[in-house]
Amino acid sequence: MNSQKYLSWEKKGHVGILGLNNPPENYIYDPEFISIELLEKIAADKKIKGIIIKGTGRHFSAGADINNLKKLSESESLLFDKMTKGKQLLDIIENFQVPVVAAISGACFGGGLEIALAAHIRICSENALFAFPETNLNIMPGLGGTVRLSKLTGKARAIEIILSGEIVNSSKANEIKLVDYVVPSKEIHHFAFEFLEKMTADRDIEVINSVMKSIHNSRNMSFDDALKEETKLFCHLVVKNMKG
């Protein structure tokens, strides 16, 4: 079955909206939840200044489709290949050169939370709930969740959340820096869109790309190399836009 059928994609002005579309729980059918061709198409679209990832209906995503995961477990090599490709997709999203906002309502569990963690900014509704319940099945997060969560919340908190399988509400998620903003439930998608529009609508796409590239460099390069690249990006923009 093609997991791509469980996605929606639309453009609203300069904002692209990627929907996890397998209601009611929006289970992630396959680790390769989106085609690399679509991601490359999105990345190449210079009219897109920001991206929202959201769930269809009440929930962001309750995590992996367990029945399909059981099928994949029949071949460890196939499962490894699928998980590796899934991680590559999340790496591409994390390295997009426009801001990616996860607009989270309802359940955001397991693989759904791992997708949200790949976004640059997480906005959640007051009714949002977060968890890595994998340890209840004697497994663990496998799409980068252990790494990305520990970078956000610190190792101690990540160990506690993952091993306990506890469900974290929106208030605590904000407190431990798992999310950046908490908004009323009915306002989540409007808030996310307006947030991106306000931040990017009047900005030249090259400026957005340069800022994002420099911020990504802070993660992917040494401190000194990231500073050098920032200076190069700055000088290029100054020469291009402030001559005369």
C-alpha cells in the first residue's frame, strides 16, 4: 500500500501545508511517510516561504501503524532499510531552508512526535498530548526521537519521558521546551498560518534561505566554521542589496 495516499499537500499564498491524512488518529502507515520526490519539489519551490505540518481532524498523529510495523518486522533488513529512509526524510525536513512549523493538536505520539521534532518550531493546542509509548511494547523510538528529544529537553528529561512512556500535556510540554507556543485549541491552525505569514511574507526568499542556512550550520558545523559561513552569507546579501 502506498503511504503517500495518507498525505495532503496544498499551498496557501507563500505557505505550504503538509497534512498527515489518515483520520481519525492519523497513524503513520510507513516510515517512508512522504516521497522524496515531493520533498524535493517543495524544497525547489521558491514561492514557498514557510511550511506547516498538521494532522487532519482532531489529532496530529497517534504514531506508527502497528499492524504494518508487525509486517515489516518479518524482515529485519527490510525494516532497517525503511527506518533509514524514514530518517533521511526527516533530515531533509529539518534542513529545509524555510521555516517548518508543526501545528499540533490532540495526540502526538511515537512516530508522529518524531515528525514534529523534525520541525523548527512547534505550536500546540491546549488539548495536545505528547508521548513516546514504544517502551510499553518493548521497543523504542526509531526515527530520531531519542536524539532530537534529548537535544530539546536535555538527556535526563528525555530518558524519563521515553522509558516511562508517560503522557505529557501541553503545559508541561511548554515548560520542558518540547513545544514553543501553546494556543487555544480552536485557534491552532489559524495561529500557525498567521505566525508564518507575519514572519516571512515581507521577506525576500534569499534572506529567509540565508538565515535558515546559517542556523542549520550552527548544528552541522563547528562553531568557528559556522561563524565564517555566517559572515559570507551576510556579505553576499549586503553586496547584493545595499550597493550604492
